[in-house]
Amino acid sequence: MSPMTKNYDLILVGSGLVGASLACALAVLAPAKPLRIALVEAGGDMPSYSGEQFDPRVVALTPASRQWLERLQVWQPMQQARVCAYRDMHVWDGEGTAAIHFSSADVRQECLGYIVENSVAVRALRERLAQLPQVEVLQPASVVDLRGPQPMQPDVQITLSNGDTLRAPLLIAADGAQSRVRELAAFRTREWDYQQRAIVATVRTSETHAYTAWQRFMYTGPLAFLPLSEAGDAHYCSIVWSADTPLAEELMDLDNATFCARLGAAFEHRLGKIEQCSERFCIPLRQRHAQQYSQPGIVLVGDAAHNIHPLAGQGVNLGLLDAAALAGEIERALVRNIPLADYSILRRYQRQRLASNLGMMSAMEGFKRLFGHRSLEVTLLRNIGLQQFNDLPLLKNYLVKQVMGV
Ligand SMILES: Cc1cc2nc3c(=O)[nH]c(=O)nc-3n(C[C@H](O)[C@H](O)[C@H](O)COP(=O)(O)OP(=O)(O)OC[C@H]3O[C@@H](n4cnc5c(N)ncnc54)[C@H](O)[C@@H]3O)c2cc1C
């Protein structure tokens, strides 16, 4: 078939958690009913995991993210598939004695958050999208070229891998950390390599995780055990072991039994013996932040706009907040009859999200550096500070509520 040119009111690129949720949010807006929305996704269908098989990629969702997914009517199918609520969080300094314990009971909430397999969330969103006719899903199709608005052609134009051309006044890039749209549109970013890698895998431990998220900070990077649940069996965790690159490479080269033994020791055997470990994946860690989230006709959301260290498990929550803010601005434009790509709309979205994301990224950077310091004085001060923080329930609970968004 010869390539076609198609016109839309809005094009979204990327149907991951952020892009798919934004597409759902736009499609359910009453004033958006007449819009023609294209959602372009490069990948195929999401794999399905069940029983003792878990998706190695998980996200920690805050209660605020849950509320947003509930409004999109995808939370229930996600729960029916597999979601693990955690009630407590233990964080401790592996180079000292300080520890912090966060408890949902202290902030009068059912839980602190939820560990969800990425494929569970994305499948639920894509199934919901299939019920929303305004969204035309073009998949698998990836963006290979882009032309910004021109005086004679005010729409943004993209070319897909199959040769088709799509045009719309507004293009939203939700195509993840390696965003092709961000690159083609020459958005400037600030970025640096952490010189660390994250090893992710699923493990089975001899003791139950007690519906608790665990994180040990070491000089070489944090090690997190995130609870998973399969039919009430609470012995599975998703691990995210961030480590300086040479150490990560050494760990990746170990055979399974030796890796399990090293992992158990690094985790101080808090959950007993590591009985099994799935295939390991190793992901390079980079801090990246676009200096602007918008330019004429093009806007960035989610990982396309920002990547942070996984130590606080906040990446996707920030992306969902971007999506909610942009959906709110688009609704406002539709109600007031303002063009979707109007400068004021994109600026308002950027103003809401850029500073807030930068704040979270700076806080994470501070944490990473604080725990990466090897000097005795800093270790001592850090331990005293952490212990004091743990003993200040008002401050601690205030911060927990801020992160949870409640
Ligand atoms: C090791 C690790 C652990 C993490 N743990 C957590 C955690 O506990 N909690 C948390 O909140 N976050 C966590 N994160 C971050 C989280 O995974 C990301 O923030 C989140 O997945 C970003 O979602 P997104 O939809 O923006 O991007 P993605 O999930 O990357 O989705 C992008 C989509 O765009 C598509 N795409 C890409 N290029 C193109 C193209 N050219 N054309 C069309 N489509 C395209 C892709 O196929 C994909 O479907 C972690 C990250 C890492 C690396």
C-alpha cells in the first residue's frame, strides 16, 4: 500500500504507562468527544506474566497515582491481574546504624503505595483505550522523522516507519527515556551518567516480605526489595540493585547461586535466604531533564521529559502527574475554545510541572550523593541526622504524605 497522509487534532507518541493514561484521560473528557486522536506505539502487545513468573519491570505507585488510575477505570482490572499494596517501608544505612521506618498506620492510610508490574498497568490501560473510539491506535509504528510547524503548514508533521505521514496542531511525546521526538525536535537536555547500573530481577526469599518495601543504602548504591504478591504468597520481591558500573558488571557475570548468596549478604539476610532468582537485567542509570517541556506544537511528558534515579521509585508517579496536568490544561483549552497548541496552554503546563519535577530530582540527587560519600565524618553525621529524622514523627509523617500525594 502506498504511504498515506492523515490529519488529526492531536497526536500522542508512546503508549507506555504515561502516554496510554494520558490518551485515556483525554478520550473521557466530555469536551474532547469530537477530537480525533492518534496514539503511535512502536512496540507490540505487552507480554503477560502469571503464577511464579513476574514482569522484571515494576513500578511503585503512590495512592495519588492510584486515584488517577481509578478515575480512568483501570485500577480494578489492574487489581484483578496483580497489585501488591505495601504498608511499611524500612530504609537503613548499610554503613552505619541509622534506620528509618515509615508506616501507613502512622499517617492513617491503608497503605503507603503499590508495587505493580509495568505490563499489568499498560495492558489495563490499552484494554481501556480499545473501548474509547476517539483514539486511533497505530501500532506497531514508530516515529522516524518530524517537522515542526511552518508558516505555510502550521501543523506538526511526523513520518512513521511504514512511510505514512501524520499531521496535527499538537504532538505529545510520551516515548520514554530515549525519546526520538525529543531528539528530532532538538529539545535541549541537562544530563549526566551516574556511572551506575541497576540490576533488576525477581527473587523468592525464605521469609515473607511482610508487605514492606525495603531499601539498604550502600556507598556503591541502594538495594531495594519491593514486595510482590501471587495468590497471597508473600515470598516474592522485585529487586532493584543500583551499583557502580564495575560492581554491577561483576554481579551480572556471577552464576545464579553465587549471585543469590551475594544478594543475601548485601541485604543483610533481612528476608532470610534468597531461594531463587529470575533472569537478571542490567540498566544504565542516567539523570536527564529537558530544559523546556514545550516548543511550538510539541510537548514532552513522563520519561521523555525527565529521568531520575530509581532510588525513590518516583519516576512514573512524576510522569502521571505530568499527564494529569496536561489533560487539565487541554480540557481548559477545549472549554474556552482556545487552540490546543496555544502558547499559553503549553506554558501553563510547563509552569506546573517543570519546577516540581526539578525539586524531586534535586532531592534524589542529594540523597544519592549523601549516601555515596565515604568519609567517616559524613557517615557519622548522616547516621545522626537520619536517626534524628526517624525520631521526629511529625516531620516524618508530613514528608510521607507529601510523597504519597494524600
Ligand atoms: C531500574 C528502574 C527501576 C524503576 N523503578 C521505578 C519504581 O519503582 N517506581 C516508579 O515510579 N518508577 C520507576 N522507574 C521509572 C519508570 O519505569 C519510568 O519512569 C516509567 O516507566 C516511564 O513511563 P513512560 O510512559 O514515560 O515511558 P515508557 O514506559 O518508556 O514508555 C514509552 C513508550 O513509547 C514507545 N516508543 C518509544 N520510542 C518510540 C517511537 N519512536 N515511536 C513510537 N513509540 C515509541 C515505547 O515502545 C514505550 O511503549 C524505574 C526505572 C528504572 C530504570
